[in-house]
Amino acid sequence: MKKLWENKLIRYSVLGILVIVLGSAGFLGYYRLTRVQGIISSCEINGALKDKPNVYKAIVYTQDRAFKNEVINEVKNNLANENIYLKVEPVEEIGENKLVDWDKVIILSTVQSSDPPKPALDYMNKHKDEKKLSIYLTADSGGWSKDPGYLDVTTAASKSENITVFSRKIKEFLLN
């Protein structure tokens, strides 16, 4: 073994492979950490309408990330004069949601490791035939590679030009 290590070609090859493996692992770890989604704080849009009669009530389950926060802000601006109460909750709490409590339920989440967060995916599959559920997913690739096909999902990359696309579609869903 000692003779093999004395061979410069073998020694440099092993060291080169080691550097490549460690560099790749470091890059993948950094990439993964920069894509981690935060937990959004609950808030209300048109909160003054919450307890009024004949008010449309909707909930959005989302994550704390700049793109999604911009979409929510644009939705908030679009709904300022509408008779819609909208609650914003972390996507992690979706499993506690009772669909019957809301006129509309919206999921605005991220595809990470080829799927949305498990609570959101479980909820989607459980309520796949519900017309009051609308799903919006962001993905670097612009698509959900493991989309099962039986869900109506809007998917796009987290790019600034897609903020208006998502907010417009969410508003249309809420108003129809």
C-alpha cells in the first residue's frame, strides 16, 4: 500500500477525487441551505370583515420567502376593495384545516426535493377533487416533476415576473 501511495499519479488522483467529492458536498449543502423556506407569521387581509355576514372567507397556506411574500402583498393590494376576508397561515399548519370552515383554500408553496412539503402534499391528495382548493407551487425548474396529474396546479419559477401571474390567478380564484 505504501508503494502505491508513493506513485504520484495515484496520490494526485486520490487527492483530486477527494477534493471533488468534498467540493460537491459543500456546494450541495450550501444550495440546500439557501433554498430553505421560512415559517410565515399568521396574518389577516381585510381583517375588519372577519365577523361580518355575507363575507367570503378564504385561507392561504404559504411559506416565508421573498417571492411568496411579494405574491401575498400583491394579493392584499388586489383585494383591498373586495368583500373577502383572507387569512394567511404557515403551510405546516395545513393538516389542522377543516375545508368546511372556508369558502376557498389556497396553497402557495415550494417544490423542494421533487415535492411540496409533506403536510401540503398530504392535504392536496386528500382533497384532490375539491373545487374550493387551489394550488400554486414555485420551483426552480418552473415545473413539478412528480406532478401526479390529477391535481390542478399552477407551477412557475420564483422569478419577479411570475409574482403578478400568481397574484392574478389567486385573485381570479377567490372572485369566482
